[in-house]
Amino acid sequence: MITRTLWWRATRDAIREVDGKDLSLIAAGCAFFGLVGIFPAIAALIAIFGLVADPVVVRNELELLQGVIPPDAYELFEAQIESLLAARTDQLGWASALSIMVALWSARGAVASMMSGLNAIHGTSPRGGLRSVLVALAVTVSLIGVAVCTMLIVLVMPVLLAFLPLGPVTAWALEGLRWLAAMFILLAGLGILYRFGPNARGDRPGWISPGAVIVVICWLVASIGFTIYVSNFGRYNEVYGSLGAVIALLMWLYISALLVLAGAALNAAIRRLRRAEKAEKLHRERLTRDAEADRQAADAVAQGGATAGS
């Protein structure tokens, strides 16, 4: 149970962590590598999903981003997805292992940069050499695997719902299911990153951590707010010309990366404060036991003196 005082102190410490460890600068690096790796990640997702089901489901699920990403940036996603889906079915569904590995390798760079930021938060040294590459690749594959499994569930659920007497509620149930699937992907992805990203052993956060829940909520609010700003006030196309959509996407990735790192800082602060509270509680209990032992010893001495005097 996290008390209100603990929440306040952890939030305060996390904000200090963001400023003290230059997490905004690290988030900028994550955003750059995310921009480089996000389209290969989508390509790998579509290719792997196409091995077991219709990859059009990926496009339908990614349409949920339309409300939380700047319109110009979403058009980049849409164009890339359409070009991948326009490929011949046999080439897309049974893409060679080499092409999938190339896409995964490109997407690994974004995950590796995020892992570096998580190591900075936890004060742990980065993994070295081949181990760092393999862990980043394993986390990348895990993230894509979570997305694939969740989308398969979304694909199967309409068939199961058809047997339930939901009537006109079915459409609402399916739409709600899509959003639940999206939230599950976000929470599961953050759980994987927070548990296996930093080079820390033993003391790992839970699969659904307080920081992850806060990140998902703040990410939705910040993404919608940024989209509204870009749509109504931002003039990226006027300032940057044809690069406006790329700059808008880069800014959105920066906001997302900063929130993910802030969530990790919040988790770390909560764990530190809980350990400090536990240590303080044990210290108080030890002092109480020692005081009780001293009192009993004093009583025994006094009783012995009284007996000897009588």
C-alpha cells in the first residue's frame, strides 16, 4: 500500500531525478533512435504477424494512434503501413528470416538507447559487449511478441463475442476491446522495459508498476494535448517545410521517451523510500527490544537486590 505521503515524496524525488540526471537529454537521444527504429519495428511487426494472420489487423490497431499523435506524423505511419500491406501476400506473410532480422536489428537501437537511460536512473553500469546487444534484441523481440499476441486476441474476440447475446452492444464491446488491448500492450511493454532494461539483478519492479500506470495515463493526456496543439497552433510545416511531419513525430517521441524515463525514476524513488521506511521500522523495533531487555534486566537486578536485603 502506497500512502499519500510516500506518493508525494516519491514524485518529488522523481522530478529531481529527471533534472539531476539530465533525463531530458537522454530522452532526446531515445527519440532520435526511436525515429530511426520505429518504422523497422512496424515492418517487423507486420511481417511476423503476417506469418499467422492477416496483417491488416495491425493497421486497424495502429489506427488508434490517430487521436493521440499529430496528424502529419500519423500520415507518415499510414503511408509506411500501406506500402507494407500493398506488398504481395506471400512476400509479406512469409518474409525471409533475414529481412525480419534486419528489421529487428534496426529497431534494437531504439530499445538500447532506452536501456541506457534506465541504467542512468538506477545508477547501474551498462551491460558490456555482446551481452548488451543480445539483451536489447531479446527485449525488442519480446515487445513485438506482446503486440502480436495481443492483436491475435483482438482478432479472435469478435468470433467469441458473436456467440454472446450482446445485440447492439457488440460494436461498443469490440471498440472497448481494442482500447483495452492497446492499454495492455503499453503496460506490458513498460513492464518488460522496467524489469529487464536496467542492468540490475534481484530488485526488479512488478510487471504492472505504479510508474507504468502513471506513464500510460500521462502519455495519453500529453499525446492528446500535443496533437491538439499541433493541429491548432503548431506551425511545423511552415517553419520546417517538408520536414514538418518528421519534426512533429520526433517531438512526440521525445515526450513519450521522457515520460517512460520519468516513470522509471518514480518506480526507483518508491523502492528507495520503501526500503528506507522498512529499515527505519526495523531500527525502531530493535531499539524497542533493546529498551525492553534493559528494563527487564534492571527489574531483575532490583528484584535480586530486594531478595538479598530481606
